Amino acid sequence: MFLISKIGIIGEGKMGSGIFNYLLDYPFELTWVCSPQADTDKLTRQFAKRINRSLDAGIIDQQRFDSLKQTTLTRSLDDLKRCNLIIEAVPEIPQLKRELFAGLDKIVDPAAIFTSNSSSINPSRLAIAGNSRRQLAGLHFFYPVALKNIVEFTVTEEITEETRMVVETFLKTIQRRFITLDEKNSFMLNKIFLDLQNEAFLLVHAGHCSYVQMDQLVKTHLFPFGIFDFCDSVGLDTMLWSVMNYTAQYPHESYYSQFINALSELVSQGRLGMKTQRGFHDYPMESEVVPPPVNALEIVNHLRQAYLSSAKRFTALAHIPMDDANHAIKEYFNLDKGPFE
Amino acid sequence: MAAITESIRNEVKEIVYSFFAEECEVEIAQINENTSIINDLDGDSLMFLELIEIFKKKYNLDIELKVIGKYAVKHPVTTIGQLVDMQLLIIEHENRLMEIDQ
């Protein structure tokens, strides 16, 4: 079994940069490939300043500083030639990811493992002629990468035992707990949350409360963040892509259709969430607390039941040990207690 | 649990201001407590994490990132002034940060 030593990270969005910065704390040789639009000069300057500050503050020693200076920040995929693990974190567009992997296939060592940080596209959908599915996998990190100690490792049917072991060893080296999912049960954590989003939306849509009231109730009784705050912070265009990708695999797709229609409508109006200052909410938000709806308790109980039953169903389908499921769900939702504790 | 003196307060403020001036390539004079980290400085959470590492080392703090993450979800930081205040709370309370709310 070979060990990962040289890693290529592709994409300078919040996941790409988060993964790159997280991996800097581990002894790998990193190459970070940014898009043609990225200001790599600025990123390179920032990186140099950062490692200088770390050396000055005594966070790293001279030896580590010298090795970090070997890090490559580039716009060229050719610089990934010597990498034995690729982690792509480019926008959530299947064709873009497929073309990327097809191009890399001609550049990178044939033994290299290609992984995708996609939050909704299964790895085998990224395989095209010339790519070997055996060396493809999903490595779904969560934002913020430094704080969320959970990765969804999605394996294709064709993955070899060696590739599986190499990736697992890599995840243990970087001190990330992981759950292994097959492609039928991939993106389990987002799917649990999708059920909650859908239930919350249906309650608002039926007139039981407003979006603001719902988020306040959820923050007070269930999770540290509001459901619609979360959607707005992810971006409603990204949400829409993801939800459509998940539900396309479901036999009961129509259950989500009202939520999908609402997301489509908001996106077509240019209400993409926090990045456009408008989404389910308008930003900056009023800080005043609105009175809870009359049936607040029923709403909270309904959502709690939806959360528990969804967590139970997806955990059983994916055959995830209870302890791992508790940990994963706690990390994802930022909770002190898992659903099965 | 460290007591926050005027000197620590000033030192933290100076480190935060210098950090953002260097990282975001602006003059220190352009930064004040109401400066928005994202909108005015184009800053991000990675900068916040690096600052925590610097303070952890400087004040020998026993603080897990997870604890800070949980606190930050409940008390989001958007301005430089809020960031300085949160760093002071971290120095003061370390891993008992969440107990402030109880």
C-alpha cells in the first residue's frame, strides 16, 4: 500500500481554501490550483506572510517553515503531475468536474487517487472514458473545515481495497473522523438536513409561522443555527443544485417539489441568499425578536420528530455504527448530543 | 482563567489591527472597531483561525477550536471590535468559554 505524500487541491472557494489551509498542518507536499480568475499573486503573498507570521510567533519551527516554502500555488493543472492524491473543490457543476478529471487523467500519475469534495455529485458520475473508477472517491469535508471533524468518504462499487485503505490511512493521518458511504447512501448528513429543511418549509408554506419565526424557534429549541439562515448562508443557487441532485435519486421526489419550486423561484429573482443580501431573509437582518407563533410547541415537536426519524432512517440505510452516526450528526449540526444518545 | 488587564487589552487590539492591516493590505489607520471584516477588509474565517493560533501560542491558552466554533455560532463576529472582544473572552475563559452563557 502506498502512502499519500503529495496532494493537489483544486479550487479557491471556501472549501478549497479551507482544505488547503487545514492540510498545511500535516506533513504533505501541497499544490493548490486556483481558477484562471483567481488572484494567485495575492494568494501567494498572503501565504508567504502567513508562514512568516507563524515562524515569528513560534507556531512552526524553521524546518517546518522551510518545508512549507515548497508549497505551490498555481493556476496550472500541469503542476499536479507528481501528486498522488487529488482533491477537487470546484463549483458544483458535473460537467465542469468531469472535464477537470478527464484533463487530469492525462497529466497525473496513473496511480494517483482522484477525489471530489462535491456535496451532491457521486464520484462515479465524474468518471468518463479513460478515467478509472477504481481510483475515484468522494471526500466530502464540511465547512468550516478546521472545525468540523467529520468527512463523508463515498466509495464507488469498483473501488479497490488498496485505494480504500490508502484514503482511510490519509484521513486518520489528518485526524479527521469519517463515515464510509456507498453511492446509494452518499451525502447522508445533508440528506438528513434536507428532510428538516423541507418539513420547516412546508410548515411555513402552510401558514403556521414565518421564516423568521421558524428560525427563532429552531435556534431556541433544536440547533445552534436557523434552517433558513443556513440555506441563505450556503447560497440558494447551490442549495437548489444539491437538492435536485439528491431528490433525483428518491422514489418520493414529489414530497420535495414545493421546496424545490420555492428555491427555483427565489433563484430566478436573484435572491441567492447572503451573497446577494436577499434570500429567504433580507440582510442585514433586524435584530429584534419576533413573538413566537401560537403553535410553537407543536412546530418544535414536529421538527424534532422529523430530525430523529430522518437520522434513524439514513443511518440504518447506510449501515453506519451508532457511535459514528452520533459523532457525525453532532459535528454536522454543532450539537452536544447526538440523536441516539 | 486570566484577568484581562488594560495592558493585555491594548496588546490584543494591537495584534488584531496589525494582523488585518498586513493580511488585507490596508493601513492600520483605516481600521477601527466598526470595520466589517468581510465587507470592508475582504477577510474570512481562516484569518480568524490564524489569529487564534497566534493568541494560543502567545498566552499559552488551553482552548479547543471546537469550543470557539460553538461560541462563534451563538455570538457571530462581524466587526474588528467584536473580534477583539471575543479574543479577550477566549484569553479570559479558555475552554470554559461556553460557561459565560450559563
